[in-house]
Amino acid sequence: MKQWLAQRPWKRAAAWLVFLGPLFYATYGLANWWATTRAQVPSMAFEWERQLPFWAWTIFPYWTINVFYALSLFLARSKHTLDRHALRLVSATLIACTCFVLWPLHFSFGQPAVEGAPAFLFNALRGFDQPYNQAPSLHIALAVILWDWYRQFLRATWARVVLHVWAFAICASVLTTWQHHFIDIPTGALLGLFCVWLWPLARTVSMPRAWQCTRDAQRWKLAGFYSVGAALFLAVALYGGGVLLWLAWPAASLALVALNYIGYGARGFQMDGRGRMGWAARWLLAPYRLGAAVNAWLWTRKLPASVEVVPGLRLGRLPTKAEWVAAGQPRLVSLCAELQTPAGVPHARCVPILDLTVPPTVRLQRAAAVIEGQRLKADGAPVWVCCALGFSRSAAATIAWLGRYGSAGGLAQAERAVRLARPQIVLRREWMTSLEPLNAVPEAPPHD
């Protein structure tokens, strides 16, 4: 026990708990009070929800979230992960309660009488809760955050199954205890995903510190397009109602992409060095990623997946697993920030660059060094440099490698070689300006 206490920042965890408890009750209570002062508080529910059963016993899994909430803080192995986890909880609470104040909603039909053991928990819940504070469900948002937190400690399959079942029971119980309407669940899950994305536990990703407002006019232009798209989706969702409310998901996805272009940059997509996204980013950005994948297919469906630029080096779009196998299982180098490399492809590397933007020279220098590192480790296998279409980012990275490490004889010759192999490439003058400094002496490739 002493060793366990020595290894964990339990005093800091206790301090966080002392802060989080009053914060929750103060903000949640304030939102409840605010709703009671309104002359009319609307409700948002589907007619089919009246057919949902009321199971009083599900108040037990509903209440377990309180235990897991408090316990989670004392399981942190480091101050860094503890602070990130606590900031997720703080963010979820403040954002949800702000929503409750801005657009209060109420639960539209009352609970039946409860007897026996569940009655005690229902009465305790009614002591501080009112039929308000609906969308987004803070209960669901916290369940998502806690699920992500606890799964890092579990390795056994049976333990993970228990965790998944518990999380499902927590989420389902908000309906079977008649605490929330259905619309509160996906909006709460979206909030939980956002907090997980905003405060990643890994030290290698630091979202808040990564924010740097761009001065690039092209990035601002693209952010404007995505913001307009987000606003249109949200307007249709709110005006149409019903099943169209699901359009709030692509609205949130496009809004997040706009934030990436304005300030977070490619790191906002949370792509790791192997070209795989964090799970929260995958779900938050799923509608956008689907659109990007369809767009890539439309542009490249009649083109070969890749072409050989020089022996051992291929250039093309991000391959499917089947295309990768057919090409001889090459080592991949992806420049794509928004689309993942195929699952199960070993030795893939990723230098993420925002789509339709020109990166700084140092980023292209890094891409060229990664390509060289992959080539040196290929052991006779080809290297496939790719992005969504294979027209700009990957083409520029290939030119950078040819001019810096290859035998092309400079960037001009390297550009001609790439254009000859893949005439569809699109490189504006700004790309060549960013590439020009790479005519210097090559640097050593990076090591894994």
C-alpha cells in the first residue's frame, strides 16, 4: 500500500476531487435554478420514447458513475495524466452547464412511484436534481470520459468486456430511469468525445498548447468554407428536426476541421507517427473523413493507385490494404492528416500536412528525411509515398526527397521526373518556393 501511494500523486488527486465536487454541484445547481426561473422551458423528445420501459432497478448502475468518478482520480500514475483527466471532467461540466443555461430543456413526462431499495437512490437524486439539464447529457459525457480513462488500466479481455458492459449500462440507464430523452445521449457522447480529444493523455500530443492562430490566408479561406458548411448543417438539423437532427454530427465535425485550419493545424487530427488517429478524433471527424474518402475516390478512381517515379520509389494516393499487398507490401510514407493508413500495415510512417495548404520548408524537409529513412530500411521492398489523392502533398515530398537524397540533380529535375510519372500533380508556385531551400546538402534520416 505504501509503495502504491508513493507511485501515485494521491495528494494532488485529493486536491482535484475537493475542487471538482463543489464545481459540479455549484454549476449544475445553478443551471437547474436558472431553468426554474424561465416562464417556459421547452422539451425535445420523440413520440416513440413514451414506449420505453421504466426500470427502477437501473438506478443502481446510474448511480455507480459517482463512485467511478471519484475513484478515477486516485488511479493516475503521473501528475500529467491526472491533470489531463481532471481537465476533461472540468471541461465537460462547464460546457454542459453552459448549454443548460443557454438553451434549457426539461424532461417531458414524470417518473412513476418507486418503492423498495431503488426508492432511496431516486429520492437522493431528486434532492439536488430537477427535470432540467437535459442536452447534452453530462451523465453520458462523463461516462465516455471515464470509459476512456479506465480502459488504459485493463489488459485482460474479460475485464474490458466488463468495462464495456458497465459503460453501456450507465448510458442506457438514463433512458430506463426516465432521466433523459434520447436526444441527450448522442449530444452528451459528442461532448465526451470532444473533451477526450481536447485533453489527450499522451505527452506527445498537447492540444491546448498546440494552438497558434494562423497567418496563412489559404488556411483562413478553407476555415471559412468549413465554418459555413458547419453552419448550414446545423441550421438544417435544427429547422428540420426529427432524423435530420443527426446532421448536428457533421456540423460539429466541420466546425472542428475549421478550428484545425485556424489554429490547431495538422496536430488537431491527432494522427500518430504510423498514420493512425486517436479514437476520439476518428469519431468526431467521421463525417468529414467519409467526405474526404469519397472525394479522393472520385478524383482518383480512373488512375493507378501509384506510379513508379524512380526504381524503388512509388507515388500515389493512400492505398487500400488490397492495393498495398498487390504492390508488394511497400513501406508507406503518408503525408495525409485527415485519412488513416490501412490497418495492419507494418512500418508505415506519417508526416501529417493539412490538405490544400503549403507547409513550411522544415515540414517538407522532415518528410524527405522520413522517406529516406524508410528507403534505407526497406530491404529491397519499394517505398510508397502517398496522400489523399497523390497530387500535391505526396508529390512535393517526393520532389523534396529526389532533390535532397536522390540522383535527380536538383529540384527542377526532380519536379520534371515527378510530373512525367504522374502528370496529374498540382503544385502551385508557393509549393516550389517552400521546396527551394531543400537544394542544400542532405541531412541524416530520422531513426525510429
